[in-house]
Amino acid sequence: MNEHILLAYVHSASALQRIPLPAAQAERVAAHLQRTAAMAALLDAAELAPHDEVVEIYCPAPFPPEAPTTAAEPKGQTHER
């Protein structure tokens, strides 16, 4: 990505959100954004198959937490403790 385009984007985004951003800070933000875009391009170019994904699928814990069951208790039934 062109650094001038990224710098213009950073200035536009900060102005849109009404965040004052000095020129030196805007240049640092644009540099970080350029590095992030480069890393994303590397990941995007990697040829991976679905089985290459090692992260487990997110499964949130039940809320409110369920009381643990014992082997003698059928699942879903708990006794007072």
C-alpha cells in the first residue's frame, strides 16, 4: 500500500472520529497500519487447507454455570450440597 494513501486514511479516520492527531503521531499510526497490512497479505497468501487450522472452535461456557454432576447422577440432575 502506498504510504501517502495510508497517511491520508489515518488523517481522515481521526478527523471523522474527532480525535486530534499531530502529524508525527499520524505518521507512526500509518507506519503501523502499513506493517499490519503487510502481515495480513502474508497470511492471505499462505495456502492452507481447512485441516491446517489447529484452533478449536469457540464454545462458550453455559451461563449461569451448571453444577457439576457425579457418575451416580443423570446429566442435568444435581442434588443440593
